[in-house]
Amino acid sequence: MNSIDFAERRAAFRRLHATACFVIPNPWDAGSAKWLAHAGFKALASTSSGYAFSRGKADGDVGVDEMLAHLAELVAATPLPVNADFENGHARDLDGLAANVRRCVDTGVAGLSIEDATGDATQPLYDFDEAVARMRTARRAIDASGADVMLIGRADGFFHGQPDLGEIIRRLRAYAEAGADCLYAPGLSTREQVKAVVDAAVPKPVNVLMGPASAIPLADMAALGVRRISVGGALALSAWSGFAQAASRLAEGRFDGFGHGVTHAQLGQLFAAS
């Protein structure tokens, strides 16, 4: 375990949200976390999809015990604050949600997100009142722990066939009132959408998800008032893409598909030092 204590990491994480826009990349295991720390990032965020794929599972199929063990591993891997992609809290009832949030806090994370997606295709999102009650429950569970862990309120309408920006903003505002410290609506794709969410969220910071198809430069995002930018499973997918290409060529009897951007010696030196 790194010597920096959880309180110091959490204070540093909160300070990041109070200043300029920063990028918070998403590792999927201890090795990728260590590389990102080595690259100079100031904080990390887990990715439920990236981790699930590394375990041969679909996104959303990782159970709470396994997810908590993964989060603890990420926290232990580097001295950086870690934000947990805690999906919907891995519980439908409020008592279960509160218990899981408290267990997530105990892993040492500096922040955790609770989304309003249910995981049920017949009802993709929690009803408004239930979603707000769940955010309030998560806030109370964090406060009861005595830990200064940030709560990220996540509205997933764009990801689940309900791209009504007005409704997403209504939810984000309600999540802020329920105790969310940072607001997040993955799927924003235009400057106008980003600006609308940032303006509605004031004074709360906003996280925006960026990916390979995103066309808004970092400087422009900062000018729009975005406080942090994450990339979700994009880094994990980049790794999978390189692997899949090399494997396809290998299946053809070719040995020219192995990239050499990172060497055996580099990784050995990095991991030995950490």
C-alpha cells in the first residue's frame, strides 16, 4: 500500500475539481493504473466496462464483491486518488445501496459515481423520484462513514435510448440537491449540450466523457466550464484493438502484427520501481 493516506488523497481530489479542467483517465487493472500514474496524471477513474472485458464478462456482469476487490486493487496500485465507476450501486433496495456505498468508501476511493440506469432492459432508467432517493441514500451513506468522498451523480439517458436533454438536466439538478458533488451525463456530443449542462450545474463541477469520435478539443471544453474529462472504456478498447489486430495476423501465420511502442524492459523497470 502506498504511504499517502486516504484523507490526503481525497483532499487532493476535491482540490482538482475546484480549479482548472483536468483529464482523469480510466485504467482497468493495476498495471494500466501504474502506467497512467507514471505518465503524470493527477487522478484515476475506474471503468466498469474495461474491467469486465478483462475478466471475459460483459459490462454490467461483474458482481459487487468482485468490483470492490478490483477497486481496492486500483487504490493500492498508485498514490493517486481513484474515482469509482460504481454503476448503480449494485443494489435495487435502498438499504442494500447504502451498504454497498459504505463498502466502496472502505476501499479507499476518493470519489464514486452512482448512475440512474437499472440494468433492466424493460425499464432502463430508474423513475425520477426513485433515482433521486437513491442519490440521497448514497450521500447519507458517505456522510455516515465520516470520509470526505465525492459523490458523482450520473444521468444515463443518452446511453439508454432517452436522449432528452431537458430531462437529463432536470435529473442532474435534482441529484445535486440530493448531495451529489459532481455531475455527469455520458453521451454529450456537442458544444451546445455541454454548455447547457455546465450552466445548469453551477456551482457543481461537471464531468464529460470523451472518446475516439469526440471532436471537442480539451481547450474548448475548459472554456465551456467543464471541470474534468474521462474516457470510460476507450483506453481498454485501444488495448483490445491492438491485441485483436495482432491475433488476427497470427491466425494467418503472420508475425508482423506485434506493436513495439512499449517494450518488455520499460514495463519491467516501471513495475519493479513501484
